[in-house]
Amino acid sequence: MFDKVLVANRGEIAVRVMRACEELGVDTVAVYSEADKNGGHVRYADEAYNVGPARAADSYLDHDAIIDAAKRSGADAIHPGYGFLAENAEFAGKVEATDGVTWVGPSADSMEALGEKTKARKNMRAADVPIVPGTTDPVEDVSEVREFGEEHGYPIAIKAEGGGGGRGMKIVRSEDEVEDQLESAQREGEAYFDNANVYLERYLENPRHIEVQIIADHHGNVRHLGERDCSLQRRHQKVIEEGPSPALTDELREKIGTAARRGADAAGYYNAGTFEFLVEEDPEREAGELLDKETDFYFLEVNTRIQVEHTVTEELTGIDIVKYQLRVAVDEELDFAQDGVDLEGHAMEFRINAENAANDFAPATGGQLETYDPPGGIGVRMDDALRQGDDLVTDYDSMIAKLIVHASSREECIARSQRALAEYDIEGIPTIIPFHRLMLEDDAFVAGTHTTKYLDEHLDPDRIAEAQEQWGTEAAGGAEGEEDVVERDFTVEVNGKRFEVNLEERGAAMPAVSESGGGQQGPPQPAGGREEETVHAGEGESVTAEMQGTILSIDVDVGDEVEPGDILLVLEAMKMENDVTASQGGTVAEIAVDEGDSVDMGDTLIVLE
């Protein structure tokens, strides 16, 4: 087994991997950005190394910084978790080429072959795994999309080769939308995956999202660990996952699982991975009825990494998937047969996102966990990294924790989940706990007849607002008369390794600013210095960011005349593109941002005169 593993990630998944390492007697190394200097994964690790500024591209996505931290720490393996570099074949290849450091995951070649969707579709078709009707080569021209629409009809899904979770996917519902949606999908692919290639699929109107967990070793053994149902999604982002699926017969689930094993074997795949499928739902199906083995299902994609929802499978099987990732990486052989995989009971995972579901799931822009008291008891598992008193870091994903519940049946699992969510006490930031509680009382979800379109097209938003009002909490401000707290962090980094001392003074006066600029006024500022207020020219309309995000494109130039409703720029937030438009006509006097910039809510983007 390894001596020391660097976890190239943050938050709850980093802690999850570190816990597995600790049980195997393996030391752990954390990496952190300036925004995460007080992160829970940093506290948990045996060692921690600063790899750069808050911006992910300059820290968690910096290949050289991560590998350099592994070398300096003496780590003999890198585990990527999920997200960031977990599915980056180029990074995996660099780790494989680094002497003395092992990549914990599938080979870079497998990641490239299966991670890019057009290649994966070709491989699956060759392995006799059903694929959605579509193209297997990249599409570049508008005419190709129109020809596909004439042959297969609309709607069409345009998908980025490197995409996933809905990012880089655009739906074309008529010929008039082809040009705009093709350009948008290509732009997202280039921005997020450094790959502007896209392909086409027939868009399935009412599918279920079923995925199969795979684990395979270097000795040719491939096992599937059952399926998970991830059909409850908002804009292609999963919110509740469960297993086994409440919609499939045993014959259909075995048929899908066998197809996944066949695909993994044909691709020479090893380590953990997930084969995702779309299953055609019967819109007339009622509660208690199941989809049988004649139901059509189609390969969607392979996630060449551990999944967020791997916890569901672990609860059903008793198999620690992360430990097996590490064992496979050191060339151990799987010690269980396929017929030894038993699924016991039912499990659900609830993503605890710092979002206000009643406000279109808008992510929180800050706050502190004034109260953090997670649930417990039989069948209740918490995967988290935050603790009471922690500040919310908003530079990355909004998911702060995962609640996983296991019981002997789906009915008992729902009841136990209701109890656990009611126990979950978080104050200081909004979360989607009220939304989860609503779902456990929702007829379609309880009956298991929901599809991936249910939340976006059928759930009444008023019901979400009522749940938020009944059970929700909001970001809390400081109480009047609250005692002043001055916190001073002293951090020493020797060759990039972190040594930190923290000092709090309650009731102390804030340090004054001297004539020469020494000291600072007001509360302590984040690492990297205090932000300077930017003064913008002109007395016209200042168009500001309504949420934290990244500038994908700027569609105007200084001096341009714009009309109300014209698109000024595109802001990405929470894996979704948001058009920022002019509310009044005028002339573009100033553009305060550049493409690729990260912005916070309230930041000025453009000034119109």
C-alpha cells in the first residue's frame, strides 16, 4: 500500500478520501487555495500545501503546482476525488510520467477514449452497448445540425465532447435555434474543457437517468456494484440520488448492469468509474408498476472517476469504493466475485447545497455557519468538511455536505430521511434542506414516477417557496451590539508547506491606519490584501452581477449602441450560462471585466450612458 497520498481536491470529497487513507494506515496531504486556507480538508490532512490563489485555474487546476506539491511532500500517489482534474486525461498522463508518483484512477488512455463523448460512443457501439441515435464524429457546421434535424426531427441535443452534468449541452427545439445553440455549446466546451468539439444526439423527452458503478482491476476483473437512480435533477444537475431504482424490474437492471460491464471490459477500463444510461420512461406508468426488460435504454457517458453519489452504492453493498481505488492502484486483485455483490435495502443521498431553492436555487454569496448540527442515528451518514463557525467559501461549487440515509426498504428510507433532514440544523446560510423535505412528501417522487424533466417542467414553484418559508433559514447578519472580534492569522510557509497560528481578540479595537499606510481599518481582509474599490466613469446605468460566477463572453465593445434586452455578456454560474442584458438603451461607456474573470454578486460589469 502507499505511504502517503496527496488528495488533489477540496471539501467533503477530500476528507472522504483522507478517511479511507487513514483506515489503511496511509498518510495524507492536502492542497489548498488562498480561499480555502481554513478549509476542513486542510484541518483533516497530515500535511497541507498552498497551491495558489482562489481562482481554480491558478490553484486546483494548476497541473504543475499539484505535481510539485506531491514531490515536495514525498507523496507516492495522487487521488483526484471528483471535479477539478479528476477527468483530465492530460493531467493523469503527467502524473503517470512522474517518477515515484502513482495516479489513482483509470489510465490516461482510457480517460481519453471514454471521457470524450464521441470516442466513447464509438467504443460502446463496437461493444454492442446501445447508444442514443446521433453522430459519432464532431460536428462543426450549422448545416450538419439542420441535416440531422431533418432526418431525426427536433428536439436535438448538442453536447460538448468533454462535457458532463449538463455543462456544454444545448437543446435545439426548432431550426431557428440551430445557429445560436451550436455557438453556445462550442463556447462552453472551449471555456470549460479546452475542447470546442460537439456532437449531436436525439433528445429524449422523458428519460430516467440510471447509472452503474464499475470497479475493475489490472488483472482483467470487472465488477458492477448495482445501479443508482439519479432522475431527480434540476437543469441536468442531480439533487437526490437513490438505489436501487424504484422504476426497474430486476431483469432490466441486470440487463443494464451487464451492458456496463461489457463496455468497461471492451475499453480495457480499470479502477472506479460510472457508466450512465438514459432509460425511456413510460408516461402512462403508475405507482407500483415497473419498467420491464423490453424497455429501451441508451448509453449516455462514462464518468472516469469516483462519483458524488458513490456513497449510495457503498451503503447498499458495504463495499468501500475509495479503498478499492487505492488497492487497484497498487495492483491488488479484486477479492470478490460478481455474484458476491449483494444490494441490501435502499439508500438515498441528499446534496446539501448552499442555495435558496425558492429563489431559483440561487447560490449563497457568503455567510458563516453560526449553527451546524448534523443528524445522526442508525442508517444516517454524513460526508462533510465544514464545522460550526466556519465561513462559507463561495469561489467553488455550492455543495457543502452530503446526507446519506440507508434502510431496509424504500418506504423506511423515506421515513428515516424525513427524520434526519428535520434534525439537520444549519443557521447562518440558506440551504436546500427545505426542498429535500418537500420532495419526500411529493407524490411523483414517492411513487418513483418522476423523470429528469420533473423539477424543471412540472413541480409548482409555489410549493418550493412554501417549503422554504416553513423550514428554511437565511444568511444571518451580525446582531446589534455584538462583541467585536479581531482575528489575526499568522501563516508561515516553508517551501510552500503550511504552518499556521490563529489569534482572536474579543472586544478589541480595530487597528488604525497610519499616515504611511501601515495597518488596516475595518475587519481583517482575505489573504492577498484588501480589495480596492473600483470607481467607474460615467453617470449612466451600472450593470452589475446578480450572482457570483465567471465571465464566459463579452458581446459588446465600448462605444456600441444597445437597446433594452440586448445581450451584453454571458455569465456562468453553477454550471449554467446566464445572459446579462441591458435594461435600458444607451451607449457602452465602460467594460469593467474581461473574459475569464471571476466576479462576485454586486460587481460592476458594464457601464451604459
